[in-house]
Amino acid sequence: MDETPPPRSYLLVVLGGASYCLLMFVWFALSAFLTPMTDDLGLTSTQAGLLVGAVPLTYVPLSLSSGLVVDRVGPLRAIGAGTVLFGLAQVLRGVAPDYPTMLALTVLLGVGATAVTFGLPKLVSELFPASRVGTLSTVYLLGSYVGTAAAFVARPTLGPALGGWRPTFVASGLVTLAFAGLWAVVSWWFSAPRFGDDGPAPSVRRDLTRVLSHGELRLLVVVGSGYLFVMHGLQGWLPAVLESRGLTPALAGGVATGFVVARVVGTLVVPPLSDALAKRRAPVVACGALTALGCAGLVSTAAPVWGAALAVAVCGVGVGGVAPLVRALPTEMEGIGPRLTATAVGLVFAVGEVGGFVAPLLVGAARDLTGGFAPGLLALALAGASMALAGAFLSDPV
């Protein structure tokens, strides 16, 4: 078949990036408005912490089953349904009267989030040849970065303008539901050539066996687990880590922002380069090595400002560069391909989000025991090294 996708395929991926942007906004709006919400609902610190961790925890039991569903209903329906779920949950969170209601609605948001998280890799794998999937995956990941940043910008801007966290939650939920309506219209109209094999009639047992027993996918699970371990473990503690090196809170916040910028750079540079060179092993190894070096570099107290900024930048490029590859590589694995992409990515997140939840706790517990961040940072560096080691055994496209 002609391997030149039509312009409408690119448009749909951009719209998919908008859905990821909205997801990250409603996801991290809770973190951004956590203090006023905690005061309003009378939450304990433990309850607030459980709310913040509720969505990542939802991924652990649901990722694999969600991936199986996405592979069967298709990415267009999955993304649409997921957007409706997290949009509705956000509206209702804006009027939630108490902690149990807020927790239940946050879990519902997480259910919708899994559909979008695994629907987007499936969408790209169907609309583009495997040689382009890495590059196109950067589009929706950039949307996620924009949504995350917008959520924290909303606290001092939209919050006061709309009258607080509740109106902001309701308004963002309504915008999401309006977008879901647009997605439904576009999905109804959309048609484009599909890539990959149609395969025999789906069998859950056969598909699960194929995914769980796939040797190369197991290596990718290690890579993805290391990526999620470092991302969740570092980004929450980074300002405190930098302050422990002697940086002022303002300077620490500025350097921590550089972590996001560096992730964007990695996402923009590494996957297109990987696609252009038709190489997978070397980029994954390089990203793992950069992640390990950056985390280890934060242990040193030499050159507290420039040394810290360089270490944060190096780690950010590594984490940002591997993020699209974790989602894209299953598409070209023999026995997986576009038909099982969502299930494969679901397996990566089902295992990886365990570490994503544990990592911040580990960094904090190690600090309580030792009085410093060095043990936790070295654990993050080991996770980066595991990414590089597992990546060294991955195959390049034939």
C-alpha cells in the first residue's frame, strides 16, 4: 500500500494531542489547587496524598485490561469514551461535597485516562507506518507537557478569575466535554488508510499469551518501568533536592522548570533521529545513560547551581527522549504490531506505574532514614542504568 498518509491523518493526531493536553490539565489541576481544596474539604495530609496518587494507582490494575479493550474497540471510540469519562469526572469533582466523593471521582478520571493513554499509541500505529510512529508520538506527548504546565499556571490566573478551584474544575470539565463532542463528529467523518495487519479474529487468551510471553516486550517493560520510576520519583522531589544543595527556593523552582524544558527537547530530538536512522537500541541506551548520569550528578554538591542545572538538563533529555519510544516500539515488534499496540503499552504501564507510585515514597523514606537525598537519587540513577542495560538487548528494525 502507499505509505504516504493523507493530511487528515496528521490532523487527527494533533486532535489526539489536544485530548492528552486536556487530560493532563484535569489530572494535575488537583495538584495545582491542592492547598485550597484541602482547606475547603477539610482533608488530612494522608487523604490529600491519596488523592494525588489515585490516578497513577488506577493504572496498575486497569492498564492491561484497558489496553485489551482499546485494541478491540479501536482508538477513535476509546479516546472519545475516555475523554467523556475524565471530563465528566472533572465537572463532578468541582461540586464534590466530601473526601469519599472526590476520591471516587478521581478514580473515575483515572479510568478515562487509561483509555486515552493507550488509545493514542494505537491511533498513531494505525495511521502511520512503523518507521514514522516514533516521530508522530512526539505530537501527543508535547500536548501532555502543555496541559501539565497549563494546570499549574491556572492556579494564579484562572483560579482567581473564575472564583476558585471549584469553578475552575467545572469549567475545565465542560471544555473537555465540548472537545469530546468535536472528537465524536470528527471520528464519524474520518476515514484514512490503515497500516499493520488485520490478523485473525481477536482472542483475549491468545493475545494475552502473546503479549506476556514476548521476550522483547519484557525488555521494553524494564525500560518503561525505569522511565516511570525516575519521572515520578524525581519531578515531585526536585525542588527540595535542589534546595538541599543550597539553592534558594526561587532558584530551585527555576532549575526544576528546566527539567520540563529538557524533557521537551528530548521528545523533539530523539524519536525523529531514531526514525531517521532506523535505530532503536542505541537511542534507548543513550537515553538510559543520560538519565542515570543526570540523577547521579545531582548527588554531587560541587558547583551547586550550574552543576545542578546541567544534571537536571541531562536527565530531562534522557527521560523525554525515551517517553515516545516506550509507546512506539511495540508497533514494530514481531508478534505485536499495530493490532496489539494498546495491550503492549498497557502492560508496560501496568508494571511501570508500580514503580511510579513507589519511587516518591522511596526517595522520601530514604531521606527520613539518612537525612539526605543521596540514597534516593542513587536509586533513581540505578533505574536509569537498568533502562540502558535492557535497551542494549533490544533489536533494531530490519
